[in-house]
Amino acid sequence: MSSDSSSSDASTFERWRRRFGVMTGVGISEQERLAGLEAHRGRTCEKWKKELMHYSPSVVFMLKHLKLSGCNVTPDNIVCSPCDMSRSGGFSPQAGAIVMCQSHFFSKRHMEDTLVHELVHMYDHCKFKVDWNNLRHHACSEIRANSLSGDCKYTRELRRGFVSFSKQHQACVRRRAILSVRANPACPDDATAERAVNEVWESCFNDTRPFDEHPTVQSFARSLK
């Protein structure tokens, strides 16, 4: 056996050993295991991001309409990063960037819903010049993002432990919008968050832009009424 072949075999074995160690914890320290797991999640997030930006109908549709609105979104504007476990993504108006929380996704479909949610925020910021310190503005974008992204589909709600057979979608959108507005530093209390959502509910829940010209989403929107 040549030295080149032996070196290749050793390298292959080392990669296998590390992969096995990351999954089981055998042969490596806990710190190495966690670092390896985070690196794996980062690679998976980047892979899914690339696939979604090229092949997801809803993501491609949002990217198209962002570009038409004067905001061209590139892969550099969507960043995979470790985050705390309280959220799966976020939009930074100051940076013009979306953060995908790589440790939080349980499937590519989950990441797709999250990405569409954040792209709706980016679209609102680009097209309507949202003032994120204005709680009514924030509430409107949260209502739209939760309603249009798939975040409130029945299976997602079931996974969260919420089961309803009457107006489940509306209840989810309202609940999640209130929680998001409550987290705004400009919001003093729960009652203020709820009031902001209630004040803009009807107009913002029925606003499906830019999906209002998409036949599939038009049908979906009509089914909610």
C-alpha cells in the first residue's frame, strides 16, 4: 500500500471518528462534541438556505417582489448563526439582514416558513418604510408575517401544543403577533401590545401583499374569511 493511500485512509477514518464522536460523544470531549454539532448545524443551514433561495416557490416569490420594490436580497443578506433557543429567526432593519437561527430548525420546511416570515418583514420595511418603534407599524408587520408565512399552519400549532378547530389560524396569528410586539423595547406592557394588534387587525390580516397576485395564496386568503 502506498503512503498516499495510507494517508487518505487515515484522513477518512479521522473524519468518520469525529462525525461518530459528534453524534455519540464517544472519544471526544463535551466541548468538542458541542462545537462539532454547531458546525454541522451551520453547514446544514447554509445548504438549506441555498436550496430554498433557488427552489422554494414562496421564497423565490418573495425575493422577486423584494427586488421589484428596490431591495435586492442576496445570500449575504441571509445569515446562518447560533442563537438562543427562544426564536428561529430575526430581521435587522439597521443591517438589512435576516438571521437564521441554525440551532433551532427541526426541518427544512420549518426553516422555509421562518425565512418567508422574515422576508415579509423585510418587504414591509422596504416597501412601506415601517417604523419599528411605532407599535402599530410593528403589529401590522407581525400579523402579516405570521399569517402569510406558514407559521400558523395546523401542524405547527399542534407541535406547540395549541389545538383548535375554530379559527385556529386567526388565533395563532393574533397570539404570536402580540408576543412579538410585547418584546419590542418600546412596548411597556401586555395590554399595550394587545391593543396595538387589535387596532390594526382587520386591515393588516386582510392585506396579503405581495401574495395577492399569487393564485395559490389568493385561494388560501379567501379560505380564512
